[in-house]
Amino acid sequence: MRCPVCAFDMTPATGEWRRCVICGHASCGRSHAEAVRAHVGFRAIVGAGDEVRDGVLDLNLYTERRAWMTKARFALVGHFLAPRHRVLDVGCGGGLMLDVLRRAGHDVLGVEPDPVAAEACDRQDIPCVLGAFPEAAAGIVPCDAAMAWHSLEHSADPVAFLDAMVAVTVPGGLLVVEVPVGRKLRDKRGHAQEFSRDSARLLFGRYASKVHMDHEGVQKPALLLVGRRR
């Protein structure tokens, strides 16, 4: 298995995981379908927990528990957006960030693989494409900004994910990616990739011509990267 970041051979680490000795990135080698199932399973079982009742997301409880995180993220990146930007959130969950962005005057669109979370967006009249990235990118009109908050690590192919994310962002548009770093959150959240700070920066740097922010992520341990699409 080759490292998706620097293309060097990866060496056995623990269990199914392989690690790159060059950039520190690790991958478990899941197929795309397996990675999507793990992501949806995390959202439905671990991520939402008792917030999902009879297959429906309790928006009041979901929002109450995550409002602090959404507000903190918007405080970090909101000032990079011009008025009425069209913003895409890949892996948008129940639409918390999109709701904040919409209230700030932006046009929003989400992509979400979990039908329970996508239905919660529908109940709030938040436009959301039900499907997994990168396939769900087909037909999306390029946006002024694209965000992925703790979504890239669930992808079996982070390069294809970012290729698609860039394809639906206008040249010079804003790219926002937050990923967990290290092993702390990896196994219990169904991740397909484990980023190091070096591997996250190397991969993001391929797509961003100017990096505005290289910051400790809100949902720690994590790295938040903000830049302009090449």
C-alpha cells in the first residue's frame, strides 16, 4: 500500500493499519464502500447516540450539545467569507454549520452520506445532497467556499475527496479542512485515515495556493487549515 499523501510505501503498524515513515500518515486500506458504511455507522450510533430516536434526529438535543463547537468554528473562519457567498459543507451532519452560515446571509449547500442527518437538514429547509463524496459532487455548481469538518478522515481516498472538493470550488475560492490528528479519535470513530500534522499540511498544500490559517482545530486534537483554491 502506498501513502496517499507522499506516495511512499507504507509499513505495517497495528492491525489493518499501515503507516508512512516519511510523513507519518496512516491508512487502514478500506474500500470506498467500507469507508462509507463506517462513516454512516459512526454518525448513527456513536456520533448522535441518544439524539437519534426511532430513526429521527432530535434537532433540539443535537444542536444544544454542539452549539459551542459550531460557533467556535464560525468565529475562526467566518471573516474569510464575503457577503452572500455560496458555501458547500461536505459531511454536513444535521446542518449546524450550514444553519449558522445561512443566518449570516450566505447561500448554503450540504453533502451528507447519512440519511438520518440529511433528513434533519431537510426539516430545516437546508439544501442537502444525500450521498458520499466524491460521487455526490457530480452536478454541483462551483461554490465560493467549500468546507470539510472532520470528514476527510472518513474517506478511503483523501486525494479523490479533495480533487472533487476543489472541482466544486471556484478558482481562488476558500477551502476549509479540519481533520483530527493522531490516534486518539481514530478507532472509536470509524476513521479510514489517520493524519499527522505533517501529512495534513502536505496534502492541503497541493490544493491551496495561499494558506490563511494553520490552527489548532476546535474538536481537539485536530488541525484546521484554511486557504485559497489554486
